[in-house]
Amino acid sequence: MADVFPEFARATSTAQRVRINDNELAVEVLGPEGAPVIIAHHGAPGLGSRAEPRASFGRLADEYRVVVFDARGSGESEGSGELSHEQWAADIDGLREWIGAERIAMVGGSYGGFMTLEYATRYPDRVAAIVLRDTAADHTHGALARENALASDRVTIDMEKFDRIDEGRVRDNEDLKDCWREILPLYDFHYDPEATERKVEATPYRYEAHNHAFSVNLKTYDVKPLLPSIGVPTLITVGRTDWITPVSCSETIAELIPGSRLVVFERSGHSPQIEEAEEWTRTVRSFLHEVYPPVSLPAQ
């Protein structure tokens, strides 16, 4: 599993084509009918896909109804209309209505965590529990990420490429791929150049969504003032050496959401759901059993 980078792995299984808010989404539903519903949001618009939450939160599909999807403009989904946080949050709520759930556990990692917080603060009555992984509550993580990239002793980053991908100025899908290859060595706890190249080839590139997310959406992203209003159980997980949304970002979220829990995974970078998969899954499952239990818990 160490050579899989699920955050950006290409979705390969057959998905349903579901029309939500006048836009067709690629959606997969895992787990038993009638079980409590989890909607999981992938990271990195224009780079991510449903493959990441399917590989991580999909492990819970033995007890939960897990909905994974390619967000508008990413993976195999259509990209018509707006690519704003408001629209992406409305699409999540459309999926909730489509699956027939009154309330859901909303979960996501990285940029998927941004959208989890956006949804939880925009649709608070629809959320029963929250799970976050390696994310941030505002756009200031970008400056921290740049500092970490410059300070890396693992590789020397071409900062012109770094700035193009970070600022949403890539020219096309091939340019996005080239810039992505440049920064990928920063992500994992252990760097494996061959695995990094496999990840580059496995990524579904949609540069329009990426550019909009990073050049428009993130400039005003800041949900910190709204976090104290979140009144549902919240689990926050993060890798100790995460370079792009460092531990301090998760600590800020934990300080602002009343009663939230923060768990740091000491031998992980940006992907504890893979680098410490068993412990991360056990942590998430235990939390959900407590605050959002399945219909019937397995015998102990």
C-alpha cells in the first residue's frame, strides 16, 4: 500500500452517472442499504478523484453506506457551471438528497477537508458527524507550504513550477502534470522516486478546475469564524510531517471546534490513511462507532 497515493489516484471502477444541480457526477455507493450514510470528498480539484476516499473511507463500507464521487470538474465528472465552494457544497447536498439521507457523516481530506468544513457550516442541520484529514480552515497554509518546500532537504523544487501550480496558473493538462511531478516528492513520509512517477501517471488531470480552485476559491477561503458554531462531533487527523497542511493547521481547527478531537500520526506525511492505514482506519472507525454508530455493531 505504500506505493499508492490515493489522494490523486485515477478512478478505475464503474460509476453511476448522477445528475446533480444540472451537472453529471461520477458517483459510487459502497456498503449496505439502510446503513448510516457517509459522504466522502476527495482532495485537489482537478487532480483528485473518488479513488482516494474509496480506498480510505471505503474501508468502512462493511458497516456504513459510503458515497464517493468525482466533484464537479474533477475526475470523470462533468464540469459545467460554477466551480465555486458554494456550488461544490450544493452538489454535496444534492447527493445527500439523492441517496435519501436526512443527515450524514461528512468526511474529507486535504481540499476535501475544506469542502467538508464548507458543507458543515453551510448545511449544519444535515451533518451528524465530521471527520477531517490533513486539512486547513483558511488559505494561510499556502505560505507555510511554500516555506516547507523551500526548506526541503529531500529534493530541490523548481519554484517557478511550484508557483504555477500553487497559484492556479498552469497552461493545460500536460503543464499541470509537469508541475505535479515537481512537487509530489514532498508529500510522503518516505520518498520513493519510482512510486512518485507511478502516481504522476495515475492522476486524472483537469487543469480548469485546478486553476479555478487555486486562483479564485482559495483567495477568500476562511471558515475560521464559523467553526465555533459547529455543534457535532468532529475528529481531526493529520500526519506529523505533512508539508502542505501542517499540524498547526489542524491544531487551529481543533481549538475552534468545541469538543473536537485531534489525532497526529507520527510516521505520516500528507496521507496517514495510507502510510499508517490500520491505525488511521481504527481511529476513524472507533470515533464513528461512538458518535455515529452503525445500525448494529459487530460482536466484540
